[in-house]
Amino acid sequence: MCGVCSVCVTDQATCGCCLMQQQIHRMKEFFNMSLGELEKELMKTKTVLNNVRGETHACKPEESEYHRSAFSVALTNDDSLKCFGPFRDDRLIVYKHVFINLGGGYSVDTGVFTAPRSGVYSLALTVYSDAGSPGNTLAACAGLMVNSKLVAGPSERNMQDQEDSATIVVALHLKAGDKVAVNLPIGCFLCDDKSHYNTFTGFLLYATD
């Protein structure tokens, strides 16, 4: 720094030079300190990123899918409208058209989704039916079941509408191994084609295990 600060009282120009150099020195110290802190944070971030990359590469494909679970299915993919039901007893609905089955939790053979791990899941169910003509009984109804227990049941039953639909969306805590399915109650019937009016969807929001 300027070594002539002692003459500040007699030489104002020299004093101004000294003060400017002092200020510049302080600014250099501040920026050097800030740069050092930024470099430390950058190194920490790089370390965390490398650890995450290492875990990702080490993860087996089946383990990756275990952590991701989502399915979305429709009743059928037929060109013409076909109806399922009504029956004289309750029936589980087997949705045959699969949009996505990430993690393989949904079975196209049984219509049952098995939770791969404990967590909070979003589940949605839409039912649609066509009575054929006005005045006929319309019964678009189903029950969302968890371990054979009714959780929610969208329903449209009347004789005024030829066709109608209903939807429910719920968030549920499921344990690993819990079974989720859709039941068609006695007297209800659903109609579908490749437009996919009847859908059953679920996905893991976050794990709790």
C-alpha cells in the first residue's frame, strides 16, 4: 500500500492516493475470499454429483424399476363398442389394454395391481357405460378395492341418460404387497372400445420404506 499516508495532513493529493489504494486492497481481499468460498462450494457440488452418478451406474435395471411404479390401463381396444356385464355376481375387471406398466405391478391376467413397495400412491378410476337407447337402465358403476375392501366407488345409475361416466381419484398409503383391483358389482355394466372410456391408473407419489 501507499507508504506516504503520514503526509496526508500536509498533502491532500498524496492522502487521496493512499485511501484509494487501501480501498482497492480491501476489495481484492474480499473478492479473493469470495472466490475461495465459491471454489469450495463447487468442489462440494462436484463430489455430490459424482456420488449420485456412481450410485446410478451401480444400480441394476431391475432395482431402478423397483423405485418407479406407474400403470395405466383401459378395458379394451376393440374397434366396436362392447360391454362387460351385467352379471349375477361381483366380478373383478381385467383391463386388457395397457398404456404403461412401469415396474410390472399390474397383471393383465388378473386385473390386479400389486404395490411393489410401501408408499403413497395416486389411484384413479373412470367408468363409462351406454344403455343403448334413452329410457333403458344405465348402470355405470364399479368399486376400487384394496385387499378386497372397498375404498371408493364411482357410480352413475339412472334411466334418463343413454350414456354417462364417473371418475374418482384418491391418494392412499399402500404397503408392499397390497393388492389393488376394480370390482364390477351386481347389475353394473361398462362399455368400451378403442376410445378407452374406462381407465384404471395408479402411480407411486413417494416411498415410505
